Amino acid sequence: MAGNHHKLIIVGSGPAGLTAGLYAARANLHPVVFEGVQPGGQLTITTDVENYPGFPKGILGPELMEMMREQAQKFGAMSYYKNITRIDLSKRPFTLWSDEEQFTADAIIIATGASAKWLGITSEEEYKGYGVSACATCDGFFFKGLEVIVVGGGDTAIEEATFLTKFATKVTIVHRRDTLRASKIMQEKAQRNPRISFVWNSEVEEILGKKENHKRTVTGVRLKNVKTDETATLRADGVFMGIGHKPNTDLFTGQLDMDSVGYLKVQDGSTKTNIPGVFAAGDVADSVYRQAVTAAGTGCMAAIDAERWLESQHD
């Protein structure tokens, strides 16, 4: 067991987790970063990152994360490519499990991020990976010269739709309201784009497709108008979900304070959760900004908070 005890364990490896790893390593805390199944977080499924300071020509998401990882490891952070499957925060040292393997830590930084939301209908599950996706940057290329639908009306949906116009000949945004929630600049960009059109006050009731010889293909969607209850069919070769994100916090239910959506609550001006010695950084505690640069900023804060807290335990 002694070999599995660490001063600081960081759960998650996006910009928040890896920046926390960098700062904690430089503070001689010998952090261990549990990178999980999606090392590098959401940025690894992003192509061009054009708004991260210091990269005027832009940088590929996976490349940026590899550089962050390399920098953290240079100063002594260790990466474990394992998932944390269970956690006990009721007493110190805290205990974490990766399946049957057990680890203990004096302090923990949670940087588990957020995941794309889905509609939750049967047909969506049926065609997931066969024309239904929640990541335009991962799958857009496969829809070259085809027509696609994007579900949603916020920044996520508009970003996905704008990106998809690089490949698809037509992108239809389906939104259940009659106005977009996206930022003004994003809205204007979409409305100026000749390849983007809109269907308002409508919800996707069913994803339509055909199955031939074990092959599944999306052919369109059945839409329901939320004001008139009328249904209509819209042809499409692909459907992309752009309905936002859900924080990856199921692991901490009943142990850490969360808001109604599941985002971890932190004390104002810090990354401290309701349990001393447990800190939260990045999208897991941020429902407002959700940017790589803000995640990295809170990763830095969490490492400094953890360092100060660990020092205070020895006073």
C-alpha cells in the first residue's frame, strides 16, 4: 500500500489537470495525474485551437495537450493512464480505486471535465457512430459533400455547425426555441454563412435511417414543432448533437457539494470544495466559461491552493 500513497493525486488530464500537474510538480508535491480514458480531455477531440494565448497561428488540440503533458512531466509529474472508478472522501488520507487497485492521497484535485449531452432517444443510440455524433471536429470529415443537421442553439451548436460547413454542402440547425442562445458574434457568423439554415421551435423526435447487411445509415430526422405539435421529416446524412455538456461528477455524488446540474461548487475566489483537502478545477466546476484557458487558470489555482493547504497541515 505504501507505494500507492501520494501527497497529491490529480484526477483528470485536460488543461486543468495538466496545468495543476505542472504547478504541483514545480512545488515538489510529486503529483500523480490519472489521465483516464480520454487523456488530454476535450481538447484531444478538437482540431484547430485559435484562441489559446501564445499561439497566433493556432494549434491543434491534441498537440497543445501533448505539449502541456510534456511540460508537467519535465518537472516530475507522473501520468497514470487509468480511470478512477471509486473514491472515498470521508476520511484522510483519501482513498481512490482504479477497478481493484487502491491508491491513497493527502490531497486531491478533481479535473474530470465535462462530456457532451445526448438526446436520450432509442434511435440516437442505434445510430451513434453511424451518422450520429457529438463531435464535429472528430467526424465532420466523413460528411464531405453531404447534408447534416445540428441540434441545439447555444455556442456549442453554432461552433459545430460552422465547422461542419467546411465539409457538408448544407447544415441545418434545429432549435426548440425561435431565437439562438449563442453569443452575438457566433450568431452573426452562422447567419452570414450561406451553407447554414435554421428550423425553429422544433425537437428531434426520432432519427431515421436504414439498415442493410449489418450496415446502418442515417437518412434524416422526424421533427416535432413544439408550438403546433405537427411533425415533419427532414432529410439528412448525419446528425450532430450540440446541446451542451454535463460535468463528469457522478463519482462524487453524495460526497461533494454540486449545483442542480452536477457542477462542483467551490468557494468564491478559490478552488476549495466543501471537503478540506479536495479541490476542483476546470469544466467540472465551471458552467459559465468552459474555455481551455480558464480551465488552465483554475488548474494553476488548484495546485497553489493544494500546496498551501498541505503546508498548513504541518504547522
